Amino acid sequence: MELMIPLVGLLVVALGMLIYLAVRPSVTRAVGGKVLAFLGIFLLPALSLALGFEAHVERAKTKEFCTSCHVMEPYGKSLMYEDTEYLPAVHYQNNLVDREHACFTCHTDYALFGGVRAKLRGLRHLTVQYLGSIPDTVKLYTPFNNRECLHCHSGARRFLAEDAHTETDTTMTSMEANRLSCMASGCHEAIHDAKQVDEQEMWKEPTR
Amino acid sequence: MTTGRAIENRIRLASVLGLIGLLAMAVSLWWKHPLSFVLFMAVGPTFVLLGLGVFLWSLVTRSDA
């Protein structure tokens, strides 16, 4: 959001220059006019592109953006389930993730160029949404990587205090290597049961 | 070499293309829709680059350069 003010300023100045050039292209005969054209046609649009890209990427990380596709609405609503065992709701309602970036926090890749891969997946979602057919059950393209959970939980006191996480000498190694999924049966298997969204009781956040 | 009038027309065209590109970028910032990113990254830069291309073309063909 803090990028918006300089970006809007930049766009307004660039648009003003371009309108002036479109109305009076003869100014480019003089050196000053050439500089104006260079600024208006190349430099300011290039800067606008760089700042705008950053602003769009930041916006694409918000829950509001993720749930702006109709198909994702139930997944957004599922964060409000009145169920203390339901993993997404537990994370969201207890502020274990930043609420504004709740989807991105768990669904990005915590690896080199992970953010870029997340954006490319987003473009793939768009292709499916507008050019393909939306499946009845929305599934991840690849199995959820434990790395995304362990990014925050690994080494945390609450995580280590849970016996299941340190049950054997190899439990943690298996989780880190994705041989044992965090979402395995008997562990945290209740993930985004969005089909039930209309039947679920919702948590009503108390107003202050 | 191209005449002054023709060059000015190209600069006008370059400015209009740049305007369309920047307007597309500006609209994408207000449009809260998943396609806004595509509008920003595909439509905006395409017109800006076309405008830049026409501008450079006008520079290399102008006789008073």
C-alpha cells in the first residue's frame, strides 16, 4: 500500500508528459523535448512497471486476492470454522499466521525462488479458471511439502512438546524428508474441507 | 530521411501507445480482480514497448538528429 502513493504520482507525471507529447510532438525538435520524450516514453513507464510489479505481487499475497476467485471463496470461509481441531482455522483464528496473508503464508514455497514459483502457480490457476475447466474438487498440483509447515514449527516449543513429533529417532527426519506427511492419516489430516462449508458452524469473532 | 511531419506523427503515435500502456497499468492497480495482474504484466508493457519502439524508430530516421 505504501508503494501506491509514489506509483500514482509517477503514473500521473508520465501520463501528463505523454499527453503533452501527443498534442505537441514538435517539441522533440529541441533538446529539452527529446529529454521529455525519453522520460515520458521510456524512463517513467519503466519505473512505473517496476513499482507496479512490486505492488501487484504484494497484493497477490493477500487473502482478499486469493478468495477473489469464486472457486476459492469456500476455502476462505473455512478459516472461520468453529472447530478447534481444524488446522487452517486454528492457524487463522489464533493469529498463528498473519490474517491478511493467511493463504500465502502456508501455500508459498519456503525455498530459493519459492515466491516466484508461487506466482507461477497463481498464473496456472488463472489459466485453469479462464481457459480450462475447474475440477469439482480443487487439489494441490503437488503434495503439500512439510517444509512449509516446518518453516515455522520446527524447533518451536509447542511442536517439540507434542510426543508424536518426536516419537522415534527418525520421525523428525522422515518429516523433513517428506517421507511422513504432516497431513498423514492420524496426524493433521483435516485440511480445508471446503465442501462442508455451508454445514459448518462458524466462529463469530467478538467485536471490541 | 523522413520528413519532419512524418516523424512528429510517429512521436505522436509513440505517445499514444505509451498512454494506452500506462492507462492499462493504472486501471490494473484499481481493479481488484485476479486478471488485473495479467492486464498489468501483459497489456501495459506491450503498449509501452510498442511506443518505445516507435519512438526509437522516429529517432533513427529523423534528419535533424
